[in-house]
Amino acid sequence: MLQSIFSLLRKRPQRRTDGKLGVLIELASFDKGGLEKVVLDSAIAFDRQRFDVTIVTPGKVGHLGAVAREAGLRVIGLPASNQQGAYDRLLRELGIDVAMSHFSNAGYPLFARYQIPNITFIHNVYAFFSAEQAEAFARSDRYVDCYVSVSNNATRFAVRNLGVDASKIVTVPNGLIIAEHEAREKKPVKLTRAELGLADSDYVFANIASYNLHKGHYVMADAMRHLLQKRRDVKILCVGNVVYPPHVDALRAYLKEHGLDQHILMPGYFPDVEDVHRVADAFLLPSFIEGWSIAMNEAMFYRKPMILTDTGASAEVIEDNDIGILVPNEYGDTPDLNSRLLDELAYAPHNYKIAPVLAEAMNEMASDREKWRARGEGGRRKIYERFDFSNIVKRYEEIIENAVRQKSR
């Protein structure tokens, strides 16, 4: 009997003696990508006097993992074999008080076993889930103490379609690391309109997004067909990385076939977002689906008026057309979207009911440049007042401390 008690005690997690909260952050991989960058930025920004952060992944530890280690964070890649055993030992050795998971659930059963509160992030409107993925998400809900959702639309979708109780969700917007972009803004110009074949008289919309057709590239093409009936000085500069080459090849062929390739430019990926905004007059993102777009935040910082479809957080930042124009989405209310409809709209129609509305919004901005340039200034003010990343991280810290308090009761 005594031996079994000692055995049980040995299996319990270590208790911390440094007065800090041990925070474990789990994500599927830690190499490159927008989600991984968000995790890195938040982990670095946590108050090191109050939180001891460990980042764990069952996948690859690559570039961003190395950056995190250089910043003094503990980064652990789980072995390919006996991952659960390795994870179990890790939890017992490190003294973890709370877990935060980002689109990864390898540790869920272990968090429950050791009564470690689990905070899970909802980074998007998960309409791209298959039926099996949605069911798996709903089954995992029993392991989650609290969700942090990036936007009201992401929250609404999770409640209506994924079986999440609204009382378990805290909605916290994505923020922008202001100091990083203040430094970027001071860098020398490395990109000009002339290099891209753009005239000084052109009105240029920047579309900064991966070449993922869920971002509405064919909607932009249809809108441009309408707009070209009125004017030919409006251009869309689509800057992004290729997700699936056959889709991009088909899109380029479509633009050329319909005489749109000189008006919708696709030069590829540019790492320096400030240069893209320098050559642009406005920002355009007619996505079918978003969570909270970091590209949107960046456009606001660089004072660009925006045209956004009503998805993700667009209605939370464009208020009464103050810093841009909100265009209805193609399908109606966000919770009505599903993976089948999403793919059908992104890949198939090439003709959209919102295209004339989008074209008219683009025409309005191009026709009243000074008015919209002045309104774009308001986006920067909102970033400083409401979406400073340092303040967002403070919200995360409050959620962590509250989750630990709730679990200890």
C-alpha cells in the first residue's frame, strides 16, 4: 500500500518553487507560418517575471523554433515514437500550471489527467473543417476549460457549428507589434511602381494574402471585369505565396484569357510588407473566410483605406465606413458557411453577385482619393488605441491567471 502511494506521488507533476506560473504552449509544428509566428510573438511578449514558458510540438521544430530558443524560451520537439510517454514525463518534470493549445491536441488527455487547465485558441472561422474534423473538435471539447477566439464571427461559428458553449469562449482580437512596424517604416524603399509596371496615375489596391483561392481571387477578377467598363486606371497588386500551384496556374490562365492580367498583377511573395503598402493606395481583401486578418491590421497601421468582405473581424474594424468599405459576403451569415460551399465559391463560379458591389466600392475609392486617403489615417489610430499587441498579450495573461484560479477552486 505504502509503495503504491510513493509510486503515485512520483507520477505527479513537480510543484514550482519559483513563484512563477508554468505555461506550456502546444502547436502542431514550429517552423514557419503565420500561426507559428503569432505563437512566437506572444510567447516572447509574456512577462518573464510571472510566467515560465515552454513550447511543445509533436511536429517539426525549425526556423521559428530556433528564434524562440535564441530569445530564451524552452522549445521541445516530441519524439516520433512514444510521444505520449515523452509528453507525460515532460509534464511531470517541468511543473506546468496551465496549457495553451493552438490547433493541436496531442496533450489533451494528459492535461485532463493532471488537472492542468487547457486554454485552446480558435484562430479562424473553421468552416473549412470536414465533417470528421468538426466531430473531432466537438469530441475534444471535454478537455478544454476555456477558448480564446480571435473574432466575433469565429466565436459565433464555433458555438453554432462545433458544439462549443458560448460561456467557455473569450473573444480577444489579434494585435500588431507596433514597434516592429515603426522600425520597418524607417527602412529604405526597395520596391517602386515602375518595377511592377504601375503608373503613378494608377489607383492601386494591395491584396496581401497567400495565393489561396479562399481569399477571393476570382471575386476580384469578376469585379475587375465590371470596373473595366468604366475605367482602366485601377490595378490590384496580389502579393503572396503559392499554396497549391495548379490552382494558381489556372488563375493566371483565366486572367490572361479574359484580358485581366494587366490589371490584376501577381508578382509573387514579398517579405517586406511596408514596401507593398508604399506603392499602394488602398487595401483589398474580399475573402470568403477569415479569423482575424493580420494583413488587415498591417494595412491599418500603414494608413490604407480598406475594402473588406463581411467575414472574420472586418465588421469589428470598419465601423460605418469610417476607415473603409464593408462589402457583403457571397453566402450570407458566417455560421451558414461550410467546407463544401466554401470550395464551390472559391473554385467554381467565376461570376459572383457581390462583384458589382465590390467594383462600385473600388470605383468610389479611386474616384475620391483624397477623402479615402484621409480616412485611412483613422486605421492607424485604431491600431494604437485598440490593437496594440502588448495590450493583447496582457489579456492573454489575465486569461491564464483566471484559468488557474478557476481550476484550483
